[in-house]
Amino acid sequence: MLTLIQQAGSQGADLGKLLSLTGKSAEELGAKECRLGAEVYNTVVEKVVQETGDEFFGMHAAETMNLSAAGLVIQIVQSSENVRQALEYCCEFSNLGCSALPATLVEKQDYYYYTFTPDPSWLLQHPLSVRQTLEGYLAFMVREFRSLTHSRKSPVKTLLTFPAPKNRLEPERILGCPVAYDCDVNAVVLEKSHVEEKVTTNDYDLLNVLINHAYQKLAEFEASSGFYETVKRSVINMVKPDFPTLDEVAGHLNMSTRSLQRKLKEEGYSYKEVLEELKKDFAIGYLHKPELSIGQIAYLLNYAEPSAFIRSFKRWTGQTPNSYRAAII
């Protein structure tokens, strides 16, 4: 986060204002153990774009960022046997960077697709933050790919689910390939022969040390996120738009209903509280969409009557949906 704020400062943004949004000093942000909540991150990213007026801020930040800023993951990448192995490790340890933006390497007949799938709830509530983060990851990944291949190979093309910007040339300059918009997937398409190239900095012994360390860090991360977060992610993935029942989520997680209730209770939650939290998050995201009426939002959240949704929203936020919407639009 400190790197992003400094980059924004170099583009004319008010550093003091951005730092105040984090609630931390520059020294505290620079500490290795410093972690910020999702809402703080989203607020800062959105403010950065507003302050700089740079619609490609995420890409520009990644373009200038030192590759070593990726820390442990970049060390693993540079110690891998070949580019494919490096990219597979990037996917496996993507949670160490951003758990809401998992990556997958998919093999096709002539190409590999390196895909990113944003968390649906995050995308719903903070589309600008998601786009900046995703485009930044793509730009950083392409730099990493060129570094590994040494021959400066570029992707065949990039696919994005977002609408096209007015300036389509800048993303193509940064990524070094054509960019298609309004696609079904976010992906960098790579030639198979390029992905199978050897990595000249390969170090098998160092790789094993780094991998073991990464697994340890990943286990710590997953343990800290808790079962509550696991259930939340499962519910989000099962919304159709009806929210799944307790039994349906238990089945999705391959466990009994009683076990799911017990594990949630151990962390101080109930399934009802999980649903309430998610309905609040979804409601806030829907209210950012002026084309949706309050009645339509109530329907999407499984309320029989708009009045019931209005009462719930007022309990969550202290405001009615209409007053909340008036303040943000």
C-alpha cells in the first residue's frame, strides 16, 4: 500500500490525505507485518484514482514497481525450473498476495490461459478497486513473464470482462499485446512454447526451501481467515440469486449441518449472522446501481416485501436505502 501511495504522490496526489485514510504513518505502512482491512484498501485505491485522474493507475504502478516487491512469490518464480512451473506456483500461492483475486493456469491446445477470478462480492461493491487491482496484477505478471523468458516474449492477447476504456492504446502498450473487452473471463493468453521455456535462474535447493516457507505462510493465512470466511465464500458462490439454505451450504462443504453450526459457533457466529452480513454487503453494492429500484433489490435479497428490506437496512446502517443511495449517487 505504501508503494501505491508513493506512486500516487508522484502523480500529484495529496500524500497526507491518502495516508490519513489508512490510519497509519508511512513508517507503519512500510513494515513487513503491516496488513490493512479490505475496506481501507478499497477506499484508498478509489481515492488514488480520483486524486490522480489516472484511469490506468493500477497498470502504471505495476509498470514502475520493482519486481522484488512481490517478495516470497517472486523468489519462488525465479527459482523454478521452467515458466510453467513458475506460473503454477503463482496460482498456488496467490492467496499470499490477494485472496479475493485467485489465479488459475489453464492449458489449451496451443496456448495457456492465465486467468484471474475476482471475488463476486468484492466486484459487486467495489468494481473500480477490482479493475485497478486486476489490471495492476496483469501488468506485473506480464513484466514477470518477460523477465523469465529473457527473450522478452509478450502475451498473444489479454481478455478482460470490463468495458473498453476511451484510450485503448495505453493498456496495449503496457501489456504488449491486443486487449479485448467485455469478455467472459479475465486472462492473459500465452503461447505454449513460451510457457515451456527453462528459467535460467533455476535453483532446485533454494526452491524447496522457499516452497516450504510459502506453504507455512499460506497455512497461517488460511487459519487466520477462519471458518466464518470459508462459509461466506461458499454462500457467495452459491447465490443464484436466492441465498442457499444451511443444509445446502453444509452439503457444498461436505459436512453435516450440525458440524457446520458447531464450527461457526466456535468462532462466535451463526448461519443467520453470515446471511445478514452478506445481505448487507450485497444491498450496499446494489444501491450503487441506480437502474435497480428498492423493490428489485428487496427481491434479489429474498425479501417478500420492500418494507422488510427497508427495516433490515436501517438496522444495519442506521439509514433507509433511499437516504443511503442519495448520499452516494
